[in-house]
Amino acid sequence: MEFMDAVRERFSCKKYGGKQVSPEKLTQILEAGRLAPTAKNLQEQHIYVLQSEDALAKIDAVTPCRYGAPIVLIVAFDKYNVFTYPGG
């Protein structure tokens, strides 16, 4: 797919069905995140997978933006273990 085609065809999903993400697809997504480049290869990101009813209820308590998604990925990083440009 060409870049401009991807830009033209993109959309924001505001409602999800109850269909679960297959373990195989989730593994592919997490592997893509693991292989994504990072500054100086510090690998400072952490990806948390939330699927349990309890975890999703906690997300719903702090944001209205889950839109019924059956899984939430939270990408976080340790702000003390990231590359910063000198003076920046």
C-alpha cells in the first residue's frame, strides 16, 4: 500500500464489537512493538496488555475512550531510562 493510500483510507473507530483478538494476532502486534526502533536501542518502552473484565473496568473508570474494545494495550516508558538530546 502506498503511503497516500494509507492516509486517504484511515479512519477513527469509535465503536468495537465484542470479538476478541486472536492470540496469534496479539503476538504479531506485540512482536512488531518489540522490534520497533528506539533511540540508541535503549528499548525503554513497556507494553501492558489489559483483557480482564476488572482491568477493563478500571480503564473505563478513567476514560470514556475505550469504545467497547475487548483489549487495551498501554505503552509506557521509564522517563529515567530514555535518551534525551544534550540541552534538550
